[in-house]
Amino acid sequence: MVDPKEINGMCGNPEGYGKREGIGKQRGEGMGDQKNMRKRKSIKTRVAAALLCAATAALPAGCGKDTYEVEYGVDGYVYVSKKLQSMEGVEDMQVVGDYLYYMQYGSKNVVSRVPVAELAAGEGKLDFSKRETLFSFQTLNFDLPEGTGESGESREGRESGEEVDFLSAMDGGYGKSKDISLEKSYGRLMLEKYAAAPDGTLCLYLSASTGGYFSQTPVGGVLCRQNPDGEQAYKVYVTGMLDVAIDAEGRGIALTGEGIRIMDGEGNQTAFLSTEEYHVGGKISKEELFTDSEGRVYYTYVNENSTMARVTYEIIGEGPFQLEDAGAILGEGFTSHSAAPGGDVYQFGFEKDGSLCLYNRKTHSQREILNWLESGLLAGGIRSVAGVTPEILLVSYSGAFYGGQTGIYQLAKTPVEELPEKELLVVATPGGSTELQKAAMLFNAASSTHRVVLESYGGSLTEKGWVIPRLDASLVSVNPPDILDLRLLNTVKYARMGVLEDLSPYLEGSSIDRQDIPENVIEGFTFDGRLVALPAMFSVRGIGVRASQVEGLGGWAMEDLYRMTEQHPECTGGAVGDGDRRVGDGYEERKESSWLLGELCARYYLEEFIDWEKGECRFDSEAFCDLIEWAGTYGWEPEYMEEPTVSTFWEMAYIPDGVLMVDQRYIILSTLPILELQYGEEVCLRGYPTADGRGYYPARSSGGAGPAQSH
């Protein structure tokens, strides 16, 4: 059974949603418009809030000074989204001249465009019936002659791809592969990226690779130039090619691992700019080119180190060309970026904490312009952003995992006071997970009366957990949040403050049958007679052992564990975690003495050496000395190393020979069968040892839900 003391205050590990900066007062204050101001909630309103997400718990309104108010929108505006077209696989949207260009990946990779002049002028909408297909290319896999890339060819030739005529392959010079063989070598060409000029000229990068069918090695690419009339101007193989761009003068620019090649309209290299001297910070993780809306071309790379620092340069000059430091115009790390009107740059991605930011090229400053959730989309689903005007954005969105509908959306900048009147429900969440964001997005779409805002309150993650002074102050102010997401917060702290409302009355009137919830789960979230939360999910841990090794043991007290390890002296350090490792990574980790004492044996010594009624403890007994000695002898010491072993399974760690116990973090129906495959014999599941030998199974909860305490 789930232990209530183990549940209290424990939480899951949701995916990052991050902080939201630049919070101001709520829209409407001092503006004669009160319809978006928060109001006191009735009981029915708070019940509606509780239905938002089964992974939150609420805090009440308090009393005190108004210290923190949450703004809906950014600077009084929200970019309202409208779906225009159902399309999948759309990437790299660019507004160039009077057209929206984009790449669509599928059975064929296709470059298309749609006119946007009327939309930009405010006289119409984006009409996808007028789209043009400019270039399409189906990934080409072709058979290489026997011996290609083997002895007789130089290593340099193999790595550069010079031994393979990729231009000839495009014209059918090699046999198109019809089967898959692990013994054969293949060549491959795939449309990777495009660049467009205002006159309709295209430069296209087809990546080239060779090797086994499932283990291709990049060797460069084919650079194709297509004139505005659709005719091919040239195609040329470029060794080590990585990216392509077109500058304001219409020159094709190819990025390679060694530098930047400037090409004329006939495919001749007119200049070369080495990038090696600009590489600082060690090994490079990613290199690319970027063109802004005014034709400036930038070279950028991200270092493959702990900081993932991004370095960006602008290509300037007319001969010789030079690289000039461009600062943070393309963001930091793996931040995504796209061209904005006026030569500015949009920055977005997980690094931007769920927001779209605009980087001003002239002032070298960045500001948030929208929050994706407030536009009815989730940050993780944003594939590409294109700016038609500062007030109109086009977005490619994938809802396969993140929720919502996949397709192309138009986002229009709209004053908050022009939106339908809805009451704000503020959810305080230091690290809102994708699950919570999705729930808020669906709730906002379905509700005609309420609008959910997720707010971080400026929380920061420390070694001791989340520190959120603004949230704690807000809880005793006249304007507290309506709901508190407890997954990353200390449930016990807020329960003991007496600010979490009793959920029991809501259970009685809901579709949840209290009899379906284990009583000790309810007990674990009950403080001073009040049920403050219910976990949306909880996982149970246990110990997997060979049935033959525990046969004859009377129970699962520490004496039984001592007896089992004494019978197998060869298994010192014989406990591992179940792990989540890929093939070849070996087992996750040996369990050290600290784990044996801090987790496996914790319930035993809490029961054996502490008198909870008297508030007394004794750690000078012989039994406690035996425990310490056993843990020190049996636990694995960090100095001991093993050779890595290839794993048999994808999601479960390999179990080295002689291991006695496997700590199972998430027990499901397949747990024992997989263990039996690993052990090669019958397996049983045991809990953690206890003083009376019953064994117990620790549990970790994944949040709770409830309405706010009213005052």
C-alpha cells in the first residue's frame, strides 16, 4: 500500500515551462475598462477552476497589501490566433518580397509560396488556393558500385564525397536503390533547405551522404540555383556543404565546414571567407546561415560545451568580405530565430520561456511581444514564424504532441479591451509542464466565461528547491493567485499555513468516487482534518529479486536482507537502478551505501530506532551498528569501476551478473517479465524492508487539484 508519510510533500518532475518576465499590472487598471480585471470567485467559479487540470492545487485569497498583479497580454495586447490551413511538416517560413515561402517535408520535400501583398495591406487574407510549387525533390537513395569507399580510395576522398558523382546521380547516373541490405553501400540526396530572393530566385541545398542505409555520413551537398522563371541556372557539388543563403545582391552563399563560399549567378566561386579563425570555445555543435528581411546574411554557430554559447557574425563588405560581430541578434544557445520586418529578428523556443521575443537590430535590445499560450498555442509546437507586418504573424504549428490542431495560423495583434469579456483565473506555477499548458489551452478554448493565465511569479530554482518570494507575498495580498500548481512546490508548507481549501465537499459532488482512491493516499494529503489535494497520478517503487534467492526467508525485515546477502558474498554492490538508458550505455548506476541508508532502509530505522509517541530516538544500539556496518560493506563504493556492458533492452538498464536487487522506480505490468528475461529465472517483487518484516512500497505523487480557500 502507498505510505501516507511518503506521499506528503513529494512531487513529480514536469517538463520545463519556465519563468515569465516583464509582468505588469492587469489590463484595465486606470484605463476605465474593468472587464478583464479579476473578480471575487463564487463557489461555482472555483469549481470550474478546479476542473482546469488534475495536477494543480489551490491557495486562497488573503489579506494585506497589493504587492503583485498579473497582466493578461503583453503591454496591453494579445496576438489572437486564427487557423488558416491544415498542413503538416511545414518549416522555414519566410516572407520575401510579396510572398510567403515555406518548405513542406513529406514523401517529397517541397518549396512553395503564397502571395501576402493583400494581407500586408489589410485588404484580404492569405489564400492557399493561390500557392505555387516552386521546387520539389523526393529523397534519392541510390546504389553505390561495389568497393566504393573501401580500400583503393583515399580517406580524404571518402569523407569529402569526391568518389561519388552526386550530380550524375540526380540525372539517373546511378541505379536507384530498390531494396535495403546491410551489406551494401548507398548514396543519398535530400532537399534540406532553400533561400529565396525578392525577385523569385531560389538557391537550394540538397544534402549528400554515403554509407550504410541506416548509417549515412554527411559528405557535402549539391547547390542548385533556380531563376524566377523556374529554369535551372546551375547545380554544383560543394564539399562539406552545411547551409545556403542569398544576400541582398542576389549572390548565392554556401556554408561549409571550412568557410563561406560566395557564388555568382553561374555557380562560380568569386570569394571565400574562412571561418576557422572565428571559432572559439571548442567543438562546434551547429553551424548555419541566416538572412534577415533586408537581405543581410549572418553566420552563426553554437559551441558544444556546458554553456552552449552561440556566436553570431554578419557578413559585410564587397571584396574582401569580412565577418563582423553581431552580438545576440540570433539569441543564445539553441534559440530559434526568424526574420521580422525592418531587419529585426524574432527569437523563440524553450529558452524563451514560452514567449516570442523581438530583437531590435539597431538598439541591440530584446523585448517580449507575446506569450504563446495566450495566443492559444504552445511553445513546443511552434515550428516556424514569419512576420508579414509588425501586427500580423504567420505561424506553422504542430499539435501532434502539444495539443491543438496542426497547421498554419495567422496571429493578429489585438488590444486586450477588444477581446470578449472573460474573468481571469491565475495559476501560479514555477515550472508549468506541457501537460498543464495543454490543459490551460484547452480550457481557454472551451470556456466562454473564464480565461486562464499561467504565472511563474519570478520563481528561481535553487539547490533547496524553488524560491518564490513574490508568490509568498502575493498569498497574503489582496490579489493572490486562484490556483497553485504544487508539483514543484512544498505541499506540506502551504498545507500547514492553513491556506489550502478542504476538497472533501467537492469530492461528494463530483464524478470521482472516493472509494476508488486508496485511503492512505487520502490520508497522506490530509492536514488538520482537511483534504488539501489529490494526486493526479502516483508511482510506486519496489525491489526486484530472484525468487530462488529469497526462498525460505520469513519476511522482509532487515534480518532477512542480512541473511540473503550473507548467502551471496560475491554480490557486494549487487543493487542497481532500473534506469532509462539506450542500447550500449550499460546499466544506470550501482547503488551506493548512501542509497541503502537514505532510501532502502529508511523505513526500517525510522520504525526501529525512533519512538514517535515519546519523541525519543536511540542510535547507539547494536542493531544500528549492524545496519551501518552492513551498508558500508554491501554498498558499492565509487572507486570501483566496471567495464560498460551492451544493453539487451532499450528502456531498461542491463543487469550485471551477480546483482541481487534492482530498484524499480515505476512498477507496471511489464516490470516482472522484463526482469525475468534479464535474470533468466523466476522473479518476485518486494517492497523496502521494515522493522516488522511486512515490507512497504514508497510512492511519489504527481500533483493534486482543488479550489481556493475563500475568506
